[in-house]
Amino acid sequence: MNEQLVSMITQLVMEKMSNDTSVKSSPETAVPTEEQKETFIKFYDTVANANSADEVASPSTTERSNEPLIKLYHSESRNHEQSYYSASNDEVTYTSAPITAFKFEEDEVSESVLAAKKHTPARIGVGRAGTRPKTKTWLKFRLDHAAAVDAVYGEVTEELLQKLDVFQVTSKVTDKEEYITRPDLGRRLSDDSKALIQSKCQKNPKVQIIISNGLSASAIEENVQDVYLALQQSLSNLKIEIGTTFYIDKGRVALMDEIGELLQAEVIVYLIGERPGLVSAESMSAYICYQPRIGTVEADRMVISNIHKGGIPPLEAGAYLGTVVQKILHYKASGVGLVAKEG
């Protein structure tokens, strides 16, 4: 109960007990509406008189002695304005404001933030609830995180490999946990895989295409078919010979060096699933290198990254890779070496 109201009630009780007949008249109480329900609070002179349930009447209401000293009104509608009155020298009225939905911050954001949101999928201008992210933002974050985990631990389906007409080999990695913790093992082929590649693949190809799930099986499932078919078509139009394409389970980028050593390929195009982020778990990259061999430095590699429906369209990426391969073969260099020769 409000402290001021308690103080007023106490004062009235003291005045009654001291039989003070000089209490001044007070204004009339507010009249409740028809929808409101009345609740009375009653005060008694003594414990003995309490059993008789005699109501204490205010001096200003002697004509209506059956009415209680104080009236409290309960409104059916929470938005209805309520007034409370007590018999005292001063009139105090409490009025409740209409109830509105509480907001930690406005939903509207500045024009600059809106403009930035049109050009990036990053989480900007998402707002907050106090010191925490909003529920919708948090749930979206959890969903994206779960998709990233699924991408890393997922596997490329056998159905897709059959569509692409490729055979499968493995690196020295035995399981996903080892693949994550031992990158060096992902850069080397197993002994059985070496023998299978040497027996099935064309030697000394102009262009050798290899595919690997890498850190995102989802990226391969979503993009590799369009990229691979577009790349095949582009190289065919440019009359560039393609070797025997195959798939590597749990491979790393530097594995292309050992394959280049085995097959003596002039150019290798490596389509691999990239480490998933919280914006996309389906991003694929194409690494390209001229005559990769054991000991090749990273500066000699080239990469076309961010290949997915929200980045570089897969069909466009495949067609563009054909022109990059043509340039590499023409200058007989890749990476910084290609940039130097072009310049």
C-alpha cells in the first residue's frame, strides 16, 4: 500500500481514538463507474466493538453512516484511470497512466545502419534487450551455429558422387576429430589412395580437377555440381584437356601438392568446402596452382572464394575458373608469379 495512504489512515484512527470532534470536513470521494467493483476497508474502535462490526464513519459523511471510512475501487479495465481519496486536511489523488508496452529501445534504426544492412548479411542494427541480444537475434545465432557444426561434421552423399561420376579416396585422417586436430594428416594421402589414383587417373593432364568436403560438406552438396559442370563446359570451349576427376574425403588444401607430384599435372583446380561461419555454412572455394609439387609455397596458389548462393553464384564461378586456368597456362605461373608476369 502507498506510504502516504498508510499515513493518512493512521492519522484518522488516532483522531477517532482521541474523540477529536474538530475534524474538518473533507471533499467528497470520487464516484466509481458502473463497471468498477467496490471493496471496503473497515476500522473498529476497540477489540470488543470489532465483533459487532460497527463501521467508523467519517465526520463528513454523518448522513451516510453506513458507508466505510475509505473506499478502494477495483476497475475491470487496467487502462481506466483510478482515483483514491482519504479524509484529511489535504486532498490527495492518485491517477494511473494508461498501460503501454514497455520497450528497451526503439525498433527504428538510423538511415546509415539501414543502408549498411542492405549491403551485408552481418548482424548489425539487430538491437538488444537490456544488456542481452533480443530473443529473435539469439535464436538466429543458435541456428547458424548449429548449421556450422553440421557442415563440419557432415558427409557428402554417395548419390552426389555418382552424379558427378567420380571415385573416392581418403587422406591419412581416420575420423572428424582427428581431421580437426591434425591438419598435417589431412595434407597427405593414405597408401591405398595413392595406389588407386595412380591406377585410375590419367597421367600428365593439362588440368586436374579434384573435389573435397574439407571443413564443409554442406558447401559441396549445395554448390559443387553447378561449379564442376560449368568449369567442364568452359574448359571444353577453350579446348583445354581435363584429367580424371576424383573426390577426397577429409582433405586439406595442401594435398594438391602431393597429387601434383603423383600425376605431374600442369594445373590443379581444387574445389573444397571452406570453414563455415555464422553467416553461411555453405561457402566453397576453388584453389588453383600451376605445377603444384611437394614444397610449393602458399604465395603460388590462387583462390576464388565465397562461392555460394549468397556470394559468387556457382555457375558464374565455374565459367570464370575456365578463364583463370587459360591465363595460368598462357603465362605458366600462378599466384604472385602470375601477377608479376601480367604486370
